[in-house]
Amino acid sequence: MVYLNDPKHSKVVLTVTADIKVPILVKPRGLMLSGFEGDKIVRKVTMKAEEDKPLLLKILKISPPEKVACELKTVDKGKTFELVLQNKVQKRGKYSGSVTLETNYPKKPSIVIPFLGNVRGKLELRPGRINFLIQGSENSKKNDSYYRRSVLLTLHKGNGLKINKVEVNQKLFDAKVKELEAGKKYAIEVRLNRKDIGDEIVRETMKIYTNQKDDPVMAVPMRIQKTRVRRSRHHSTRDQKD
């Protein structure tokens, strides 16, 4: 905003628009290689020269090289290139890395393309763990939601999923299986059947036995912790007076 000494036009608003050009346009700036075990997971990045000088590119470094296969393709010579990344990891898990390319542009001597990998199992359990946080108050003991948790078991590839049995410590828990989609999706509800939990943290494991060859047993860590009820400052002061 500019202030003037003209009574009729004391203020003028100026709008400035800038068009900042980069020597090389990269889309997208990073890649996510996400898929299931056994799938062919491939992602691409396009690099386009924004200057008149013909662009030259070459792969300088792949880190880590054992996670991805990398290929640089020419789409339009000296102008447009395509970087193709393919996942090499066979087992489920997550990883990260980057590909560095060398250019012939002094203003942009290198391009770094970060990537994230996430290979998921065909049989997936969510959440992967269960936490019971129990408040030591009478209200929480009356509220049944404090003592119930659920996990979802989903078969993403194929069908015919069956749960043969669910194994829990029956002194502490009850477990119930509910079919949501035949052969594909099941909910397992776990109920803590003891409300007289001590102050110590209790750790248990629920085991879900399935008919899947690659995942015959799915283990779910479970943790029970009793939380202390914070007393308000008002009550503490009143107790001291009493």
C-alpha cells in the first residue's frame, strides 16, 4: 500500500505478481512406492528443461541401491526426461532413500528425488497393537467402553480368509470374532473382563490363527495400564483445611 498527498487519492494499493522460472521443472518432487507383497510397484518422475540450452541428465547415485531399480528415459531429446523407479523389496516393510541425477546446467548441477517405500502384506491387521488405559475411578468402572477394543483383519488379495481360532489370556480377556465381509474382512473384539487391575503395567499378546499360508498366526501386542486420577487444586485445598 502506498500513501499519497493527494486528498482525493490518499492511498493506492499496488499488486505485484512474480513469475519465477526454474531451470528444470520436476513433477512430482518425490515418490511413494506403496503396494502389496508380490505386486509390481512402479512410479515415475518427469523432468522438463525450462531453458533453451539442451538438457543432459545422468544417474549419479541411488541410495539405497538394493531397494529400488532405476531407469532414466528420454521422452524429448534435450528437453524432457522420465525417471522410472521400481520396488525391489519382496517382503513387507517400509524404507526410504533418494536418487541423485547430474545435469549440465550450472544453475542446477544436480537433482535429488526422494522416495518412500511401503510394501504391505496381503493380510493386514489394524491397529497393530491394543492399549487399555484404565482410569481408577468409579465412573470409568461403570463405562464399558474403557474395557473394549477392536482390531480389523483384512485380506487385500484373493478371498477365502478364515479365522481358525483366537487365543488370549482368558483370565483377563474375552475375544469375539465378527464377520464383516465373508472371506475378506473380520473384526475381533477384545474385552477386558477384570476391572481390579493393579498399578503395574500388564503386557499380553493376542494370537489370531488363520488359514493363510503366508500368515498362519497374527500376533497383537496388548498393554494394560491404570492411570491415576488427578485431583483438582480446589479439592486438595479443601482437604488440607479439613
